[in-house]
Amino acid sequence: MNNENPTNPNETNELGATALGSAPVSEPNPSVAPVSEPVNNGMPTPPVMPENTNPINPAPADAILEPQASASTESVNLGAPVVPTEPAPAAPETPVTPENSVAPAAPSSVVTPVTEPANNANADMGPIEQPIPGTNGSYNATSNVNSNGFVEPTKVADVGAVPPAQKEPKAKKPMNKVLFIILIVVLLAAIAYGVYYYLSLGKNKTTLTVKTNPVTLNLGDALSSDINDYAQITGTNPKNCVLHTENVDVTKAGNYEFTVVCNEQTYKGAISIVDNAPVTVSPRFVYTGISANATNPEETPTSINYKPEDFIDEETCSASECSYTFSSEVSFAELTKQAGKYEIKIKVEADGKSADVSSYLVVFEKPLKLFLSCNATDEENNSTIVDKFAIGDDNTYINYGERQHIYYFTNEDDYKTAVADKPATISYDGNTGTAIYNDTEKSLTIVEELSNDKLNGEAEGTFPNTYMAISQLYGTKNYTCKAER
């Protein structure tokens, strides 16, 4: 729309200098009132710009702007020029301001635009209002108006700022496979140790108890090496304990001590070595002649003084100490009245055990002076044969002779096999007779009586009846003879 005043030729040039609010405003004519036009759709009508005005090129910076009196809608000079409230920019681009340049001064007042009626379809609307850069295209005439009457632009923070460059994360190197395997092995070892420690801790918490057992062994038995035969152990494995029986002698009867050591604790027990075999002892024959006073019953025979020990070889007792008594009352005065061989029973006691041993009292027709003893060695059988003959006061044979077969053993087991349970009468190597045992020397003696018939048969005639004749006969058989009292 063009509202020109032909009477004022300078009006166009003045309006051209007011673009962007920088040209001076001419004094309004009080006789002309502004015409108000209705508002279309609630939006303000763009201001009418006079012809030949240049909105792009503002007035010089040194132009002086005079304040304009505010006009009322009741008295408006229709011939006065209309100054827009705000100059509209010609383009949306933000003008580039060179460095060290001075920005144009802002207008000091707002000029109210003149609107025309809405029914003027051919009216020239003038330049269209454009949003001020930085206001996001919105316009509010009242919300952002400052004290100078201008709308404050919406500030955008850091417009055009370049964000700081971010460092790219470093690529992670793949874990070395060997290191991974080592870590797994170490972890498994730690778990295994933890399990072992837990089990060990639980085992240590168990109360250890060791109860020793009294042990009884027979003489000569072998010692057991099993610790469970000597003690009852709980709270630990018996293999963790040590048994000590070094001071126990199974060859000698008696009481001994053994020890069990567990977790540095010592527990003591007792072992008894006992001889359950029957006590044995070898007999000793007693030889005498008819009592010199046997013909006088009123006189006491000398044989009454015999003691039980006289009928026993004490060195052959199987116990460490033996005691002897007659098993029954014996009257030696009656036995010595008549020649003969009489059995005498002796009771032997040792280590709480007892046994009866048979011995003999031999009574000759004449008083006994000595024995002629002739012996020979049998190397093949490791034995000795001894023939003994009773000789009277006149050096004659008094019809009593005996043969002893003595066997010697070098091995303990062989000796025990031969003697077995040590019977009083034994048969060994084809010979039978009264047995005499000697455990110290490991020897067995079998005594048999020599009858006259046997002696005559071995002499191939009549057996000699004197000391000298018997000695000569055995000399021819390589026997060695000597006298024994």
C-alpha cells in the first residue's frame, strides 16, 4: 500500500533513511489522525512502507533520532507518514559482522504502523514481517519486550560451537591363552587346598582316644605287628600311630610293657608272657642196696632220709623256679628191705602250675659200691649210648644194668618236635624208655633197663660178672669205660 503526500516532496527520502529504525522521524501533523484497521485473525498487520524507502540500508550512524510523541486513536493526522515499530529484515540470514566493526545503534522509540481496512483486497501489504534470528520464528508482542520497546531474541547457547573431540576407546588386547590356563590351574589348586584344609580341620576337631588292651601271649609265641591288637584308637587313623614292643622277650615268661604313640602322645599297655605248657622236669633214679639193718625190723633204715629233690634233676625244670613234694606218703624203710625197682611220684609246682613226675628207687641185693659207665658216640644220629652197671663192695656185678640213649638237638624246633608234650615214657628212634628232658642243652635221654637175657645175647654167651671183665668186653666194642660214684 502507498500513502504518498504530494504536498511534501521530501517525505520519500526521509522514510528511506529510517530503515531498520536508524533514520530520523519527521514531526507528525497534528491535524491528521492515523487510521486504525481491524486485526486479521489476531495477528498484527504489517506496516505500510512508503515508496522509495530502502529497508536494507539504514540511515547513517550519526543521524539524530528525535523522540516521537505517542499518538492517540482519537486524533490522528492522516497526512503524516507511518513509521513501523520494528524494521523487518530483508533476508533470514544473519548478517556477518566483520571483526572490529561497530554495530548500528538501536532505535530509541517504536513507531506504530498504520493499517488499512481489511476490505481493501488490492492494497499493497508492504514487506512481510520476518522472525528475528535467534527467536525460533515465534513472535510475542508483549512477552519479550525490553525497556526500549524491542523484543528480546531467544538466546541459543553455544550456537556454532564445535563439540570437543572424544577419544576413541583403545581396543582391548585378547588375553593370552597360557596366562588364562595358568589362572585356571591356580584357582583349582586353591580350591583343592581349601577342601583339604577343611577336611583336616574337621579331622583335628575330632577327639583322639586311645585305650590300650591287656595282651597275654604264650611262651615262644610271635609278637603281632598290628596296632589294633594292642589298642582301640578313635579320632584318627590307626596308621598315624606307632607301636613299640622292642623290650618284650617272648622266650621268657613275665610281664612286659608296650607303648602306643599318637599325635605325640604316649599310651602304655601291658603284655604277659606265660608258659601254658605243663611244667616238666627230668627224674633222677636213686640206687641203694638192701638195708644193712633190714633183718632187724626194730632198727630204722638209713634210707628214710631221702628227700623229694633226691629223685629230681633240678636243672631240667622247665620253669624258672620249681618246688617239689612227694605226691603220697612213702615208707623207705619198708622199700629197702627187699631188692627191687620202686616208682616214686614227685609233685612239681611252678608258675601256678603243677605236675607229677615219676622217678625210681632201685634196691640191690647187696650194698652199691659204684657204677661202671661205658659210652660210645653215634655221629650219624648225633647221639651217645651209655651203659651203666651196678658194682657191689666186692667189685662184682650185682645184676642191675641200664642203657641210656642221649639225643642232642641243634635246632629248637626239632627239639620241641621230638619231646612233644614231654611224656614220662617216650619212644624215639626205635627206642622206648623213661624220658629225661634237658631244655637248656636241648637233649632227650631215654633210659631202658638191661635184663640178663639181653646182656647174655649181646655177649654171645654169658655176660661177665666182674668189674674188670665187663670193662674188657666193652673195650672190644670201642666203648670208653669209667667208674662213677
